[in-house]
Amino acid sequence: MPADFVRTPAPRRTFLRHAAVAAAVPAAAALTGLDLASPARADTLPDFAPVPPSSLGPALNAAGYYVAPIADALHWVTDGSYQAMFLTTREGVMLVDAPPTLGHNLQRAIDDVTRPAGLPNRVTHLIHSHSHADHIGASGLFGGAERIGHAENRWLLRRAADPLRPAPDTVFEDHLVVEVGGERLELHYHGPNHAPDNIFVRAPRQRTLMVVDVVYPGWVPFTRLAVSQDVPGWIRAHDVALGYRWNTLVGGHLGRLGTRADAELQRQYVGDLRDSAKSALEGVDPTPFFAKYGPTGNSWAVFRTYLEAVAERAAGPVTAKYLGRLAAADVFTVDNAAAMLESLRIDSDVLGPFGVHA
Ligand SMILES: [Zn+2]
């Protein structure tokens, strides 16, 4: 581990426990840094830096959700981990995403808004941001709604054959305008990023953009660059998002809405991580890894230890720079660095010792 790597110091008991495991399974303990083997015990789990208060969202109600207007008829709802948004109209409700953790609270939130206004509470149109079950796994609760998604969304959901995630009735390739009762959402596709079917949903009149699993307002991205299937596409999605006009971002995760400053800060984090991963790939000396494992013929041990060393080296300065500015910089930056360096290797031909030699 490089000297500049920042990690919250482990309590002494945790350290001793690590030491005991390290003695028994030296490679595994040294590489993961954490001992999470079952049965887990809360008092031996690691500590992390406090979450900045500005990264947290509003308090939830007794049922476990928060719903509020974004601008006029456009609303958002969160349970602190997941988010959806909906537009109320005189003809019915347009809902974007149906996370299963929100589940039946989605209809309750819609009822909270529509009943006092005397508007219909039925979801007539349900837009899928992408196919992942954690964002649309409650889609099946909205029987009778017209489901809308990208063409790839239909293919993925037909393959999944999941009754909780019916395939969309209406699909599009590049863009689609959905107009209901005088309200309007614009759907745009810019190629694969986090998922092959992930789309950008604009509410132009409300100057709001919803794009899920790209920007995490106030937080570093979820592990391994949001477990993105196309990392170059995911990196580019930051530019695409910022290229649209909006003031409010619905990111699909965590407890609060986003601003353009949030998107710009995450773009900067990602850029810094890419630069740091590139220099770590070029700078970490592979000799010890080959010297140790080469003679045993264990190629995977060479790769694992070398790549983890590069990830730790890459993450160090980025964690230090963003700790206190983005929540959980000390939780996911090593994993994000690991995903970044794999993308640099296979998508951008930055292969370090595994490239073409002179
Ligand atoms: Zn996803």
C-alpha cells in the first residue's frame, strides 16, 4: 500500500483480527484489507469517514418515503437509497422508474400529490430508465400502464422474462416525445453507458434531467464506476448530461436531488481517477509480482496482485482530494480505480507491462 493512501484507521481490535487472519491466509487478508468473513460482527467492521451533511437528503415519513415537487407538476420520491420521478396530468400520471424498495410507496406518494389536487392518480405511462431490477423491479405493480423504454430495454426484459419487469409496449431508437394531458417528457438515447439501454429523460418545461446510475449527487459513484457495462460510454454520459439544459438532476440513487455543480464535481472526480489510474499503470513496477508468482506458473496471482497494487496507487491521491467533498470517497475509490484501470487496459490500450515491448 503506498504511503499516501488514505484510510480511516481501524480500531485496534480490528487490526488484531486482521493480523490473526493475515497469519492464516496471508494473501487474501493483505489484498482485501478487510475481514468480512461470516459471521460478520458490527464491532469488528471497519470505520469510514463521516458523510458530509450536504450529501444527505430530507427526512422520510413514517412509511419510509419522501415526496415533493421539483417544479409545478413534476415530483420526485425517494426512500433515501433509490429515487423515481412522476408528472401529474389531467389524464393520468407519467412515472419514470419503479424501484422495488419504494414499491407500493410509489402509489402512496402519487396519491399524496394527486388527491388534494383532484387529479387522476392512475399511472398511465411508465418509463423505464433502464432494465435493471433495482430500478424497475416494481414495474409489475402498475397494471394497465403503457410501458416505454429503449429498443434494447425490450430485448433485455424479454430475455429476463421477469413478471415484475414486463417488457415495454412502446420502444424507440434515438428519441421519443411522450405527451400526456398537456405535459411532456423527452427521451433520448446516446448509446450504451452504465447499461446498454440507459436513457436520458428530460422534463424541458421543469428544466429537469433524469439519468440513472451516472451521477450520484454528493457521493462518489457506486462501486466499480457504477458497475458500468461500457465505461467509456459512462464517462461520456457526464458530458452528454451536462450538454442538456437543466437545473435539477434526478440521479436515481440516494436521498437528494442534484445540481449542475454536483455533475461537474463528479466529472472532475472521474477525470482525476482516470489520470491517476493511467500514471499508476505506467508507474507501478511489475517486477516483484513476476518474481514472486512467475516461478510458480500462477499467472492469475501475478495479475491479481499487480492490478490491486495499481488500483491502490491510483486511488490514493484521489481519495485524499475528495474526502470531505464527496461522501464515501474512502469506501469506493479503490474499487472505482480498479474498474477505471481495467477500462484503460482493454478499451484504451494503456497496458503497462502487458503492452507491446520495444
Ligand atoms: Zn442500473
